[in-house]
Amino acid sequence: MERMRNNWKIIFTHVLNKCKLCMSNGSAHALQVSLFVSCYLLRSLNCVQQHMGRTVEDVSRDQSASNGDLDARIRKRRRTTSETAQCLATPLARMNPERLGASLLEKPIVSLDCEMVGVSPRNVSAVGRCSIVDYKGEVLFDAYIRPHGSISDYRTAWSGIRPYHLRDAIPFRDAIKSIRKILDDHIVVGHELAHDFRALGISPPDSTRRDTARFKPLRALAGLGMNDTPSLRVLSSRLLGRRIQCGPHCSVEDAQAALDIYKVVEHAWEQQLLSGNDLLFQDQFWPVDLVAGN
């Protein structure tokens, strides 16, 4: 059994190396395929260990019986083998590539990003620009927004927002109506979504959020530690081979980057939420060098 475990670990490490190669080549589709193969190998190993352990136990019990029935032992072994094969087939049966553009909750997917300005009296973050793109990356909403209160800091170095952008901008109360209408009954992808939602004054259900800053397998794929919250810039560079945020941020660009990062692990992410089982993504299943980070 230990020998089998080691062989599977070698295979999994080889697949992860392929993932890294895909990252360097900028091939998101090949990276996604490699990730699913990795998940399948891990799920398969778990099933084999579980059922193999039960088979050995059954056989040992039968052998210890003075009048053991050989036919009964054979039937048990066949039954266990059948269960194992069924278990191994389960992950692939549930991965439907035709679901692109809609989550397993059968809701369409959009991606959101906001740029912030500071408002008085405490320089609190307020939305100065909001962008929403659809699954294809096409813009559904992109507008500068005039927040409530007096602006104390435009945060231009990061937000790219200048005073003239907000002079004739849409008032927040009007903008939020359009934003709510778009986000209603959608899965929302983004990076640090809680921050954006808090500034927008909305709170969609957790089941409709896909926050690339919180999904730990992305950290593993990017070669980061499990306790490190990655920036969108780092994930984009390492997983997409795309440089963003080299100067002032663009909310359209950031929304598109978050969406493409989500697509790298889309099926695995949705499958985990559907099954409620995150066993595949616990730290102990990833190589030490990826879990530890740099």
C-alpha cells in the first residue's frame, strides 16, 4: 500500500510540473486540464486507499476464521473492486465541459471590480468607478460614480481617478440601481469581493461569490503559501502570464483578469461547492514546497 501511495505521489508531482510549464507558456486551457487531472488522481488515491484498506481487512478476517469460505472471500473482493471502480468514475462523470458560462447553480457568471476614493471625514473608501464584465469579458457596466460626501483623497496613484472624472459622474444612488439589476441572480467573480460589496452597500449570498483572493488552490498553483492572501497582480502574472496594475488600476482590466483566473479552476471550484467536499484541496494533499510558499 505504501508503495502504491508513493507511485501516486510521483504521478501527481509530475502533473503539477506540467501545470507550472503551462503557466510559463501562458496556456490557461492546458493548465485547467492539468489541474483536473491532478484532482482526479488525488480523489482516486483516496478511494483506492479507502477500499483497499477494507479489502485487506475483510480478507484478514476471513483467513483468521477456521472454516473460512473461499467463495465468500472472492465475492467480497469482487464487490469491493466494483465499488472502487464506481468511485473512481465519479469525478469525471460530474465534470461537464458544456457548462461554460454558468455555474453548477445554473446561474450566469459576471465579474466585478471597483476603484475607490476616500471621502470625509475619515477618508473612508467609497466607490469612484465600477466595472462589470460578462463571462466573455465584454463590458456590461463601466462608469465613474460620484459618491456621497466630500472626496478627501482621489487615490489617483492606484485608482486612476482624477477630479474631472467625477465632475459629471453618475450619482451613487443611480449607479447602484443599475449595478444591483445586473448582479441580481448572477454568480459574481472578483478579487477581495467583500471590500467591493461593502463599499457598494450590498451583500450577495456567499453561495454566489467566487473570490479569487480566498480560493486556496489558486495559491498552490501560483506557488504561494496557503496562509498568504495573494494580490490580483501576482495571480495574473503567475497563472495567466499577464501583467496588470503596472500603473494606476483599471477596473475593467482587473475584472477581466479575475474572471480569467477563475476560469483556470472553474470546474474544480464548482465541483467542490456542489459536493461540499474540499478534501482534495486540503494542505496535506499538496507538495510541501507549494504549501510552504516562498
